[in-house]
Amino acid sequence: MTLYEKLEQNAGAGRLAMHMPGHKRNAGAFPWLKGLCERDVTEIEGFDDLNDPEGLFLALEGRIARLWGAYDSVALVGGSTLGILASVLGVLEGGGELLMCRASHRSVYHAAELADVQTRYLTPETDPELGVPLSTTPGEVAEALDARPGVGLVCVTSPTYEGVISDIAAIAHVCHERGVPLLVDEAHGAHLGFGPFPASAVAAGADLVVQSLHKTLPALTQTAVLHIRPGLVDPAKIRRRVGMLQTSSPSYLLSGSIDACTAWLEANGDSAAKSWYAALCEFREGAKALGHIRLWEGRRGVHALDPSKLLLASAPALGPGLRASGIEPEYVRGGLTLCMTGMGDTRESLGRLLDALLSLDRDLPSPRSAARATAPLPRQVMTLRRAMSAPGRLLPLSAAVGHVSGEYAWAYPPGVPRLVPGEIIDEGVAEALKASDSLHFTHKHGPDSIFCVDLPGKIV
């Protein structure tokens, strides 16, 4: 019996619940929990423990590993963030630098902060028109590792938020030649490897792969998996960190969602992926009729592109136009609109999106081509943790030049920082922050100021 089947059985058993949770499966008293509380339990007899799996959860993780072709897999109810934190802490607990993509998700930065390690950055080429980071190359990783013998872990994001995939097999080879493990943030790529979609980082030989099930697969938000390849990493250490960071009361609703999603993929994954892929191909064929909206298809410098991501370049009015048509995109930023698709999409849903785009396209002006130069990274003078724990003060951006940042400035979504703690704020950084919209800061304040570390003067 699987976990999901056990939860379904228990929902109708009529047993008196003298245990947590406090709703006591009483949907009549709490109507907002109807359909949920009946299946919500705790670690009672026969239901195993996600943080110490021996029965149902152990079987579930074995099925996950077989499905994705991993040596070992861990079910997570704390999202990919939990997998990233556990991986970085589990590998770098003995020290070592972290070599990471600059455009990494904020969870990677938080992991480096918790581990108190020095961060080094991979800075892939950027699309000059759209500002989208392209693929991380094996050559860039090799050059960085040869220049930094203290690196203990490499972290690459693939696919990126916009769907850019890197050559993980070649990058893994580069890392393994030098005895360094590779962590791949594949949060947006749990569907990779199914049907005609590009291969997963698991198959490409990465040592640690984190995937969010909920982003593209039929699972509830906050569900994820971590795949572990032993050798350069110790699975026991990684699992210990997961147990430390994950709640000691993991949700059985989320766990049951992982179980049901896994069972569904075992039976339908490849066929569903083929249908989804075919619908995407039809959409892309129809999108060729667009005149003022451009569907980004990558460029030189992209190893591969995840076809499930639909990145649209247009006049800024496209996002509000889609919302007025009853369609909510993943994000809208200036002239860029990202529409995410998933296994729940059909020819009908993608056809509705295409019809709306064709209708809006008639009245939209052509997008302006705004070349974007890639600014050099700010100089880093202290670790993230030291800068975040140091005393500081809020300064206007105009007065912050020459000071050290004491906080993050995020672009969210997708949660990628423009500035991180411990970096010197120069004129270029200050101007870039002033020009950026929708930035989020660690400390709550207006967009024209920044929290700086208190030091006896400016650093030049």
C-alpha cells in the first residue's frame, strides 16, 4: 500500500483521532478544511516518519529514485529551498568555497550565508537584448576551478527561470576531473527526461540535483525532491541536514501529493509529456504569425532551451493585456512576459493563450530593441554572513557609494540578487539599483536607500 492509498483509507475509517492535528478531521466544524483535514494526520502507528523513513516513506523514496534514475532520492516538503540548503551545508560543513552562478536563486545565497563560506561566481554571457543569462559553459567552470583550488562545491542553475539549459554532462565531467562535486538547481526542470524533453541533470551525472515537483508537475506547492549520487558527497550527511532543516511535523497532505504525483508519473509520465510537448510545438508554430510580439527561441550561447517556458518580448502593454483577457502570466517586467506551462496544460489552454496573443498583437507596437551591457560584478570584501551580522545603517543610494552593502537587493521573481552583502557599492551599482524596478531588500525601506555595514570610512 502506498502513502496516498493509506491516507485515503484512513480518511474514511471513522477512527477517533486522539492525536494531532487539532482539527480532528472535523470538516463540519471547519468548512474551509473540507476535503483536506480528512486526509491530514501525523506520525501515528503505520504512517512512518518522513524525517526517519522506514516504511511508507522509504518505499516512496525508492520509487522516486527509480523513476528519475537516481541512486538515492529524498522527498521534501520544504520546496527546493530545503534541498539547496541541505546540499550546500552537507558538503561544505568542513569548509571550502562555493562556486555558483551569479544568477542563482536566493536560497543558494542563504545557504552560503548559513555555511559562512566564501562565494565565487560564474557569470555566463547574457542575451544583449533581453538581459537573460545564457548557458553556463564547461570552459567557464574549468577556468574558475583552476583559478580557485579552494572550491569545495559547484552550483549551477539549469534550467534557469527563463528555460535556459546548460551542458550538465560536460560540466559534471569538468568538476569530477578535479574532485569537486556538482549541485544542480533543477527546480524548474522536474519534467526533464520525460517524453521528448531534454535529459535531466540526474542522467547527466550531477552529484546533487534539486527539483520542485510543483513547478511543472501535478503536485502541490512546496513539494520537491533531492537526488543524491554518492562518491564525492556523503548521502548520510545530506540526509542529516535535511532532517535538521525540515520541519519535525511534515505535512502528510504535501507528502501524499508527492506520492500520488510519483504514481501518476510512473503510469503516465512519458505519454503525458509527449502530449504536452506536442501542444507546445503547435503553439510555437502558431506563434510564427505574431508580428509585434516575439517568442524567444534562444540564441548562440544557449546549449538547449526548455520548450515549456514561453518568454515573450513585446511592448510593455502585453502583460496588462493578458490579464485583461483573463490570463495571468508568471511574471511581467517591462517588455518581458514569461508564461510557464506544465503537465496540466493542454492544446485547449495553450490555444487560448495563443488566441489572446494574436488578438493583442494587432494593436501592440513593435518592441524597442534595448541593448543591455553586462555590468562587472561589485568587489566582494567580506563573506555574506559577516556582512549580514555586522552593525550598519541606512544610507541614501547617493551617499552609499564606496560603502559595503549590509543586505541583499533582490529582483523577485525569480529571486536573483542585484547586490549581495559584503560587496562594495560603486557608482555603477548605485545607478543600476536606482534604475531597477520591483527590487526587494532584506531591510524594509524605500528603493532609494541601502543598508550599509558600519566601517571607519569608505572602501575604494
